[in-house]
Amino acid sequence: MIRTLLLTGIVLISLPIQGFAKELRVGVSGSPPFVMEQDGVLSGISIEIWKDVAKRLDHQYKFVVQPNTNANVQAVAEGSIDLAIGPISITPKRLANPKIDFTQPYFHGYEGLLIPQKAPGLIARLRPFIGWAALSSVGILVSLLFIFGNLIWVAERRKNTEQFPREYLHGVGNGMWFGLVTLTTVGYGDRAPLSKSGRTIAGVWMVMSLVAVSSITAGLASAFTLSLAELAPASIRNKGDLRGKRIAIVEGTTSLKWGRLYEINPFPTKNLDEAIETLKERKVEGIIFDEAPLRHYLKENKESHLKLANFPLAVQTYGFVLPTGSPLRNPLNIELLGMERSGETEQIENRLLD
């Protein structure tokens, strides 16, 4: 009797292990740097982490390539594969699916936005300085100096002919010079009004100069700021600018969800490569996708004239997908946590991203 009970206990204990002994069907989907293929060999962040975990647990497996993330997750729910890996975001909607479960996150990232980057040419860089705002301000200043030069010449040309000669051009020129040095508070002292009317005009001009310089400086500063901001190659400078913009999203990913949140005009594409081509052809104004693949693309294509927007759209966490109740879940979580704490996960990420 005791022998029978012991044998029964051994069998029960060994059931999960026997469940692991079979060759696992591992669904794979995604894009670089999480999933990459070269000469038929798969690599990438998700692949490398899975290989390390499988080696630690001594599991046999075979990869089953899936067309996209949604198909990969659905295959787990239907039971045609035992595990799904790739850049699969842990979302409330997926967690609500009673047929699937997630491991703990093995990657923490962001949802990014890829936009064009093109250095402005010389003419574009000089445009703020030869634009209407700058030229009109200079024109107003010259006109005021001309008026002041005439007034001070009329007041001083009889009693102060040495500094403001009777000759019109010479006298008005000296008056404008006096107005300029007064305006800039340099005050060389080479010319000064002697008559009461001249001093009155100069006093009024000094007060007006303070107001004029402040107004013109503020106006030019605002105009230059706006003009230089317009040199940005993309019209998207913050999240609010996304509204109504034609933005590429990759079908089967969470890109569409975040796009709807920011009220974009979505342009569906089959994969990231197709989305990038549409952006290069200027059919769209940007691409919403996981930031890590976008960083990897920019690393491998330094002359792409594209860049990441300087604001993330959302926080993303990735995990492996399992059928609900899978005995693999707890062993995988233990190994994933151990790799994260030992720094092995970070080493894999840095090697493929930076």
C-alpha cells in the first residue's frame, strides 16, 4: 500500500516535468531589434532572452514564424503554439483575454514617433534675418532717426552750426548720428544740442528711444523665434500636433490604439519597412511604433534623414504569451527575474540597441 502511494506521488510530481519534456512550439513575430533573421537564423532581444531562458530550463523548442503580433497571440489562444515571443505589449485588452496569460515583463520601453529630419539650407537659415519682421523694424528705426535728424537740425542749425551745419545733408546726417548714439546709449559726446528747443527735442527722443528699443527688440526676438521654429522639417513638435496628421501605423500592433488616442489620420502598413518607405516618400508625416525598433533602425541607417521625436507617446512593457494555466509560467518568471537582476537582460538590450 505504501509502495503504491509513493509511486503515485512520484507520478504526480513528475507530471509538470513531463509536460515540459515535449518540444515546445514557440511562435515568433516582430521586427528588429527584437526579432531579426539572417541566413535563416533568428536573433534579436526577444530571441536571445528566450534562448537563455530555454537553456536554463533545458527545454527543447522549435520556432514557428507568425505574420504579426495579433496572429501570434491568437495562435496561443487557439492552442496551435505553446508560447509566443516578440515585442508583444502587455495591454489591458490582452490581459482580459481568458485564454492567454503573460510572463512578467522582460523589456520596458516606449511608444515612439519617427519623423523626417532635414538640415535647413543657408537661405532657410538666413530667412529670419531678411524677413518682413526684421526689415520692417529696421525701416521704422531709420525713419524715426531721419525725422529726429531733421528736427534737431532745424533747432540747432542757427546757433550750433559747428555741430549741425546749415547744409541740409551734412546737418541732417549729423542729427541722425546724434540720434543713433543717443538711441544706443553710447553717447560719444562729440555732438550735443545747445538751444532750448534742441534740448527739448533730444529729451523727448531719449524717452522715446527707451520705448522704441524695447518694442523693436521684443518684436524681433519673437519673429526670429517663430521663424527659426519653422525651420523644423516636421510640423509635429509635440503630442498635440498629431491631431489630424496622416501617420503610418503597422497593422497588428498597438500603434493604432495610440494613434486613435491622439486623433491621427492613420495610414495602415503591413510592417515597419513599408511604413518607413511611405515616410521617405512623404506620403505620411510620421510613424508611430515601438521606440526600440525605431532606435535600432536609426542606428543601422545613420543617413536616413529621419529622427525620433523628443517626446514618447506611451510606456510599453513586453512579455512572453502563454496559454492560461500553463505550467511554464512560473519557471519562466523565475528565470526572467533572475536575468533582469543579474544584468544579463540589460546587456542583451545594450548590445543590440546602443
